[in-house]
Amino acid sequence: MTDDPQDSPHRANSPHHADRSGARRLGRVFNDVPELYDRLRPGYPDELFAGLAAVTGLDGSAPVLEIGCGTGQATRSLAALGWRVTAVEPGTAMAALARRRTAGLRDVTIETSTFEDWDARGRHFGAVVAASSWHWVDPEIGWRRAHDVLGPGGWMALLGHVVVRRPGETEVYAETADLHERFAPGNPDWGHPPLEDDVRAGGEGWGTADGPGALFGAPIVRWQPTVQWFDGTGFADLLRTTSVYRKLDPGVREPLLDAVAERIRTHMGDRAPRRYLSVLRVARRAPRRPVS
């Protein structure tokens, strides 16, 4: 279930402006391509998990809840810290692949459910972690549930990616904007990624329109630049795993992405970067839940 609104190909925040229930339904489309997703979507830098461990101070036996684990990319990194991980994932195919990917790890349990419907069975955790998945959770339910399943002094952590560009560097959308308009004219998702420096300058707080209010303290924010390099075929396959392309009709999506792959081959030397700012936002649970 792990697609980040900040990881949409060209518009860093577009799903925040979309209908929430529709966005949550759209989140299930990754269940159709779990192997492709696992192979191509970026993982999270080790530096962010080291930062998470340093900020929270959780010991090696701490119970941690992961929301929307997808194919288990972040799950494996959390387990590598020695934490006991319970991961919740609504997509049955994604959850099945996550179980295979974590089969050799101790103290990792994958449960198939949405976070809204998940049965905590009275369990409490030292941290709740969502890696590129929190925006698929209903904020009216999610923040309070996260607060309720955390023990006193527990931590809420969101990880994600923002697709960015650097001045003067050849970037795929700039090279293929005409193709996007040819195959899906007027699509509001099309646009250039933001500049890396602009994202850093404006990326404090929770980075979402629906924050937790007084349920959690002010988040600590840490950034880490990352980059993936693809040939034309690989870049097109990467786009097949992102929400703004998954929601296109296949009769539009496939010709568009075939044309994008050919443009990368013929105009970019068959080598294209995908730049991200990976981000960690972590905050402590407020002592008591405020009265509504």
C-alpha cells in the first residue's frame, strides 16, 4: 500500500487535494503489481533508520507497529534495528510478498488489514511507523488510533520520498511533457517536479494537510537525498508502479509509457535519473488524548 503523495511522479502534493475516499481506494492498485513494485520502488536510506533509532532511543526489544508495509521494504530495515515488528498491510498480494521477503527474520509479523479496521487486541507499541503509506489512511481515524496504540512516551514516525529535480540536469518529464499531453491531455497530475532546495525550504512540520493537532508534539524532520538510474524500459516500469499512472486506463497508460521509454532511449542516451529527497518525520505522543 506504500505510495507517497510526495512520490507521485510530477506533482509533489497532488493527492492531498483529491477526494480522500477515492485516494484510499486508489491505494489498493499497487496490489496488482507487487513484484514490479518491490523491484523498482526506492527503498529508504539507512541514515533515516539510524536517525529514527537515535531520536526515539528505543532499545533492541521494542515493539514497533508498521502501517501499510507494502512488500516489506521498510519492514526489513526496522527489523535490522532489532525491533519486534508487527506490520499491517491491506493488499493481500502485497502482504504475501512481504511475508516471503521477511520469512527469515525474527520477530516480524505481517497482518492483512487496513489500519482503520485492524484489531490491536490490546497491544501497545513503542513506535508507530508509516513509510510512504500514511496518506492512504483516513486522518480522522488514523491519528487517534496511532495515539491510542502507543504506550506512554511512544513515537510516531512518517517516512517518505519527494521526487525532485536539480537545476540544469536533464529530467524525464521535461523531455516527455509533449508525450504526456498527447496521450492524456489536460491531466492535472502532469507537471515538473519541484526543485530540491525548494522542498527542503518548505518541508517542515508533518508535510500533510491533515496533521494530528495536539495528539503529538512537533516533529523532528530529517532529509536524505537519493537517486535511482534507469534505462528507458526500467523508467517506464517504475512509472507503472506509481498511482498517477496506475489510475490511467491501460489503453492510455501503456502507449504513453512505451513512448516515454523510447524518448529516453533516443533523446537521453538510455539513461535517466529519478531524484528524491527521502524524509523522516518523528514526534512523541502527547501524554493524554485531548477531548474532542
